[in-house]
Amino acid sequence: MERLQKVIAQSGVASRRKAEELIAGGHVTVNHKLVTEMGIKVSPNDKVEVDGVPLSHESLVYYLFYKPRGVISAVKDDKERKVVTDYLTDVTERIYPVGRLDYDTSGLLLLTNDGDFSQKLTHPSHEIEKVYVAKVKGLASIESLNPLKKGVIIEGKRTAPAKVRVISNERNTNTSIVELVIHEGRNHQVKNMLQAVNLPVMKLKRERYGNLDLKGLQPGYYRRLSKKEVTNLLLLVKEEG
């Protein structure tokens, strides 16, 4: 027997927190009876429905995807632009991205059908270390990047300290390649941080997420995570929390 909100989360419908909201809001039935109280336990033989749709009992899966630029971090787009799941054509489970990367940002993105896993990785108190490499306009130096080590004010809120380094400068084109390591996941955060030190981003790539990297993958390709990799990610969440 498992708690109802956990069963809903494991089905990929929603995170556990969102599942609790669905229950409280009267969206969930068990064996055709409306359930609005927390703590109810169900067995595999019970018929659980969310808004009249039965839960599917899919196996939980976890994928690492090298997102190309010009792709939406979603399962569908109302403008009919290419989305990340268009690349995972042989995956039969109903997967969705964990967090997001901007349309014009490339790099490492996780996809899963495990709502509980997704919630743990994206919760503000459990942000995992992420490594970004950016091509910027201007000649970067440690001195120009120093404010990012202390945090800069973006939309009225100071960012957490970042680790930064200059990878290269190209004087002929007045551009630089820099690396940022952050824990937070605010909207357009890396772009806004570099803009705050007068180094506008021209290209951006996420190269690492926790203990995972893009080794062996080309843009548009993906691989399934091993059980050990999933476990190690959840251990990082526990350590950060």
C-alpha cells in the first residue's frame, strides 16, 4: 500500500506537491469515489483516476538529452516549434523535461516520467550544481567577473555566489568564452548575470548537471540514465538540502 499522492507522482502526472493539490481540489477518485483527504493509501488493484483519466502504471524512466539550440523545453508548443520530446521518438513512456533550458540555449537536459524525482531536483532548496559555458560579447577578465562571485542584484534579488573563470579571449572579434557554476535555477539567470557585468551572452550551453555531463553525446542525441546515476543525483539533493 502506498500513499495516494505518491502513487500519482510516480505515475508521472504531477509532482507529489501538485498531486496533493489535485486531491484537495477534488480532481482525484479512487474506485470511482471522490477523495479529498491526504494520507489515503491505495493498492495496485485500486483504480485511481485524475479528472476521469486512469493512471497509467508505467515503469519509471530517466533520460539525459543533449538539447540543441532552437528547441523548446516542453512536450508541445502552441506555435508548433520543435520540442525536446520530438527527439526521443522511441521512448514509449510519457516523459517531460526536468526544469528547462531557454530556446536558444543548448546542453544537458533531463527528462523523466517520475514527478517526485522532478520535484526534488527542481525545488529551490535542493538546487544542484550546474555548469554553463557562454560565449560573450566583450573581453572578460577575472576582475570583470568578480561581482558574480559575491552575487549581483537581478530583479531586486541578489543571486547566490557563483564560481567563474575565463576560458579564452578573442581580441579580433571582441568576444570571450567564460564558465559559470551556479546552484540556483532562476529564469534566464546566467544571461542576466553576465549582462549585469556588461558581458552580453551570444551563445550559452549547459555542460554539466550535478555529476552528469554530455560525454559521448552529440546535439539531438540522448541516453538512458543508470540506476546508479539516478541514485547519485538524489544523494546530491539530500546533501544540498
